[in-house]
Amino acid sequence: MGKTTTIKFHDGHEMPQLGFGIWQVPQEIAGEAVKSAIETGYRMIDGAYLYMNEPGLGEGVKAASVPREDLFITTKVWNTDHGRDKARASVERSLKNIGVDQLDLVLIHWPVPSQDKYVETWKAFIEMRDEGMMRSIGVSNFNKDHLERIIAETGEVPVLNQIEVNPELQQPDMRAFHAEHDIVTQAWTPLGNARSFEADPIVNAAKRTGKSPAQVIIRWHLQLGNAVIPRSVKPHRQAENLDVFDFTLTDAEIEAITTLDVGLRTGPDPSVFKMM
Ligand code: NDP
């Protein structure tokens, strides 16, 4: 699994704890970015149909000198593809776009409660997983009530919920709920748009360890037990963001970073977001 620790899902499968996100990576350069990330040591790539770069993801996977079975590929089903038939068509399209026979993980990108189709979509995910189109199924941007509902109505617990987590939005309640239900918390926008790069707790930990603010924040995620998917199109930053396994933050440093939580999102609120 490359240079990172792994996380075990409740369904028995494993995923690299630190992966590579590709939101906003243009299709024209996605192949090169993914290839470079894999050659740097990343083994987990976080994609989505919405990102319009699934073909590039597939090109990068094929161009890199690492066998497919050693890589972990995630994609997501977008808001306009909720419902049984559309969700299936979306996963079929992603398999074709990326050029693989099976995905490692597929997520419902947002619950979009206003259209009230996420339970039906989750049922379709269970069927597709059972047929082997993907090995594991999870969700993204689900609040507690959305999680409780799909679990109550299907008995199937997502292996993972990908939500926004960074020093200014630490989501302690969601993380505790996930821990209670054996759901992995995967942090999106883990660097928080660099908003806390100059905050004392980050700067002090960076000085003591000789690491960069980004490395301190990624290390903080790992020590909290989060899976984390930083993105950079720059090979030197891809390497920097992966070079976080040779130091440890102290309990006092983790505690100090906790004080940066102001509950401020960089992205939308999942209870109302319905962009189509
Ligand atoms: P990140 O928190 O990973 O930050 C990416 C930005 O930080 C880029 O501008 C990058 O610039 C810069 N950066 C990366 N590394 C460093 C570094 N070491 N030092 C300084 N700057 C750095 O943001 P994302 O929003 O991309 O989130 C990560 C991934 O999460 C996404 O790519 C996507 O896969 C997923 N995501 C999922 C969402 C969901 O709804 N499920 C929503 C949003 C994101 P540069 O490229 O120039 O290096």
C-alpha cells in the first residue's frame, strides 16, 4: 500500500489512510498528476464523476508502474444521478471512463435531502456492490440524520463518510458518531485552504518538528484517525504531503490544534446543498 498506513473497513477491505484528491485538476493534466502521485508513493486516488477528469485518472493509473491491484480508486455518484437506474448508469459510466473492471469504493457525493432519493440510491449501491461493480460502498457529506436513515432503512452501514474536516472545521460530533458506528471519517479539503497555516499551534509544531504547516496538518488528521486526501498538482508538494510518517505530534500539540476549531466551512452545508 505504498508509503502510508492503512485503514481497515468494517466490510473487511483496506484502504490507504493517506490518498490523493483530484478535485479541480483539469482533465488535460489529470493523467500526469495521477501518474506522478502514484510514482511518488500514493496508492489511493479520490475521484468523482463531477470532477470531469475520470479519463485522466484512468490514464494516470495505466501510465504508472504500479499494478492495478495495488491501487485503491474511489469515485462518486453526482446529485443528478440519484435513484436506482441513474445511479447504476453513473457507476457503469465511471467504470468505462476510468477503464477498470471494478472500483474499490464508490460514494454518494451529497445526500441532497431536498430530492429525497438518497435511500433509493443507497439500495442501488448495495445491489451493485453485491454484483461486484465496486468492492466497498460509502457516502460523502452525510449528516447524522442521513446516516441514521440509510442504516435504519437498509441495515447497511457505509464503510466511510467523506466530509469536510480541517483545523477550522474539526467536526468532533460527526467523528464521534462515525467511531460509534465503525464508519471511517475521510477528510476533504484537509488543508482548509491554508487558512490556519500561520496559526500559532501549527507554526509551533512545524518549528519543533522541522516540518511544513501542511505536513503538520496532515499528520494531525492521521493521528486523529482520519483518512485524508490532500491534492496538489505539483510533484514536490505531492512528495511533501506524503512525507508525514517520520514524526509524531505530541498530545499537547494536538490539544493546541483543537483550539483552532471555529466550525467554519469552506464548502456548502450538506443539509441544504442541492447543486445539480
Ligand atoms: P486541499 O485541502 O487538498 O488543498 C488543495 C490546495 O492546497 C491546492 O490549491 C494546492 O495547490 C494547495 N496545496 C497542496 N499541498 C500543499 C502544500 N504542501 N503546501 C501549500 N499548499 C498546498 O483541498 P481540496 O479541496 O482539493 O480537497 C482535497 C480533496 O478532497 C479533493 O481533491 C477531492 O478529492 C476531495 N473533495 C471532496 C469533496 C466532497 O464533496 N466529497 C469536496 C471537496 C474536496 P497546488 O495544487 O498548487 O499545490
